[in-house]
Amino acid sequence: MYQVLFVLIWLLQLSTQNAIAEATPGEYVMSLNLQSSAFAQQGEIPSRYTCQGLDISPPLNWSGVPTGARSLVLIVDDPDAPDPAAPKMTWVHWVLYNLPPTATTLPEAVTSRELPAGTLEGLNDWKRTGYGGPCPPIGRHRYFHKLYALDVVLPDLGHPSKAQLEKAMRGHVIGQAELLGTYRK
């Protein structure tokens, strides 16, 4: 019994190693890491970053950008809107694209003028650019901060929605990281 289990684990490890070694453009490995000094993975987002506080962006930093990356994309959204017990939509809080792959951080309360050179902004669901913090009408919501490494620099898409940006990214993602924070009023 233990020998069969050992062989199965060994085969699983071997297939995982082969899948990583054989990754092709458009496929990616989770080596990219995204974090914040303001909250831990799956931790509570402090109120200063929400509509009940200063409504400023939290500090973010990342590492492990894949070698072939030409640009980065950041999308922050809430799939629990309006009520986590009966979600009806994903509310988009922040959309940035064409961040340079050499960038490793966004400071707290970053403004459009302070974004890394070349970074472009998309529209959030308030129909404006920039960060809009958590403001859940009911219950505890999850806020996904998603960082993507792309093998291209995207053309200027104007101020795209999340859906338009994701369409432009299709087939170009070579790395992805995710930081999850929660908030309840």
C-alpha cells in the first residue's frame, strides 16, 4: 500500500516538474509574488484603504517577475458584490497596465503622476481611473489584487475596462500572482 502511494506521489512530482520545464509562451508558472506591508494574505484590509477611511491605495510590492516579461498588469476586484451570500457581479476597484517589468512596488496612496513611467490606467466600476477602495454594502467581501506578467507591451487602449484589458492580455500572460484581502464595514 505504501509503495503504491509512494509511486503515485513520485509520478505526480515528476509530471509537475515536466509541465514546468515544458511551459510554452502563454502558459505560466506561479513564481511571481505579490504582497503588501498593510495586510497579510487573506488578512483584513485596514480601514484607511477603504471608503470608511482615506480611500487610498495600499502599498504593494512584488518579486519574481519572469525573465521574458515586457510589462505588468494590476487588477483589483471584488467578486462578492453586492452581497457575499448572493453575489451578482465582480466589482472592479483598480486597473493598471503596461507597468514596466523593472518596477517592484507601488507606494501607499500612489497617484497617477507617481505611477512608474509608461504605466497606463483603465477604468474601475465607478467609471473613473485610479484606485477606489473597498466599500461593501453588506457582509465581508474578498478583494483580489492580481498581478500579471505579460510577454508584450500592450498598445494604448485608452481607459479600458477590466474586460477589455483581459481580452487584450489573452495569450500573453507568462506569470501571475494574487494577494487576497478582506473587508467588512
